[in-house]
Amino acid sequence: MKLYNIVQKLCFCAIILATSAGYAQFPMPGHVPIWDANKVTLKLHKLTDNVYAVSPSTAEDETTKGIAQATSAGFIVGDKGVLMIETMLDKRLYDQLYNLVRSVTDKPIVYAVNTSDHGDHCFGNYLLPKETIIIQNEFCKENLSKNYDNIKQFMIMLFGKGRGIEESIYRPADLTIPIHQTLKLDMGKGNMVELINVGTAQSPADLFVYVKTPAKNVLWAGNPFIAESPTIPWLFDGYFLEPVNNLNQIYNMIGDTDIVVPGHGRITNKAGIKYTIDYVNTLKSKIETSVKKGETLEQAKASVAMKEFDKGYELFNWLHFNFNVPNAYKDIKANSAKP
């Protein structure tokens, strides 16, 4: 069975493959696993009163060196319980996150939020206490319900066998947020959580977690803002123009002093994620010029190499030439053909 065309409007996790031959059609990065879940150690960071981020212990040193990092997470301790952000790829990482929560509080985990349908953000859902309310965006739940086994196989392809991915069991979300909607949760002590579904910013399953506190605001940016420079966005879900608009929308929403927890990098701020904005805006401008010149996709790949953004990220060539440029070219060419 052929791999579904990734430039069609489908989440990459919805890719349905029946044979190993199908996998071969998907361009693979230079090394697999992209990061090794069997080796990741998670570290706790207190951001403000009752608000904590969790990130790989390597993120502080390796993000700016261009080394891909495991998933970031976090939690907010409320008056009545905990809101957990992400449930990680496997039991090993979920247990680390859970133990970090328990190092701070023994309150129950009332909510668990998944910012994506990618397995490294949600495959630990089955390990949550049964009373925990799982929150996702509407598309996220729908896609996971229909394609969980295929998503597992895809994650194994990128993150390796024997990482606990095989053991994950689908557990549906209890609460979903429709597109262009926001859910507010008052955690007490002045900590208000906003769960924002702007639509596709990396995939249709994106959900931003914006916490307003008496001290500082904190954004869990998920996969749309993977990390600061030299990391470029992972736009391999088949979309471009909508993500550009929504990335700019979120970027313009937050303040200069807000704390930003990227999906896969060290904790930063608004200035730290500007690199993603600069990259997508530049790519948009360059592809628009390429399309106006009548260039083919292959010609566009040559003319839009964007070496000024190739600053050492180990996945730059894999993402830029296999996904970001083709998806930008597809969307912009189709848009230019509209009357």
C-alpha cells in the first residue's frame, strides 16, 4: 500500500501503512531514533508559584547546538488538584513526569492536556488515574480514535522499537475543544489556564496552553514552536499557509516577558521563538517569488535553500527540503491559482 501523500491535508499521524515497503516511501532523517526515550532523563523547573515545567536534562546545553530534544511537559498545582501538560511517549517517561509531580504535591491529577496527537505527547494517557479528565482539541481526539495503531507504527519508525511505544493503549479524551475556541480553567491562587485551539499551527491537533499567573504568564508552545535557534519548525503534516498565520497569531498574543516552554527545547521567551516566525515568514516570501517565476518544485528547492537559517540544526535538510519547502510550494501555488 502506498504511503498517503503527505502534502494532502492529513495529519502525518493519520498515515496508514500496511507493509514495510510503504514506510520506505517516507523520507527518513539521518539517524533513528531521532531521540532515544530509553536514555532521556526529565528535569523539574519551578517557573512561578505552583507552575512547573519539565524538560529533558540535556535541553539547556544541547538545544542551541542543534541536537533534537525529547518532549517537554509541565504541570500546574491548583486548589483542588493538578493539571498535567503532556503524558509523554512511554511508561518510562510518564513515570518520571508523574514522580516529579509527586515530588511537589500529593494532590490528585484532575486534568491532563495533550497539545498534539503525536505519540510523544499523548501515549501515556492510558497510565493516568481513571478519574483524570483528558483534554485535547477536537481533531486530536478524532484522529487518535481512528488511527491509533497506525500512529504507533509511525512513532516506532521514527523513535525505534523497544521504547515502550508498543505497550501504549488508546484512551479517549473526556473533553475536547473545537477549532477557534478557548477553554479557561481557574486553578486558584490567581492561576488561570487558557487552552487555545487556533487551528493548524503545525498539525490540526495543536492545542496551546497559556497560563496567566500573578507573577508571569507561561506558554506551553508544543510542536508549533519546537525550540529556539537553530531549530526550524516541523511542517510535515501537509500544511503551510494556515500554520504561518496561526504561528504569527500566537506569537503576537504573548508578551515580551512571558515564559515559553517549547515542545522540544530549553525554556525560553518570546525572543527565543522568533526564529520560527522569521523562518516561516521568509520561506513564505521566497516561495511566493518562486511561484511567480513559474519555477517547478525541484527548481524551488534549489532557489529556496535558505542557507541563512541552516545554523547547525541536525534535522535541517530533512525538514526543509522534504517537507517545509514542498508544503509551502503546494499551498502557495494552489492559492495563487484561485480567482
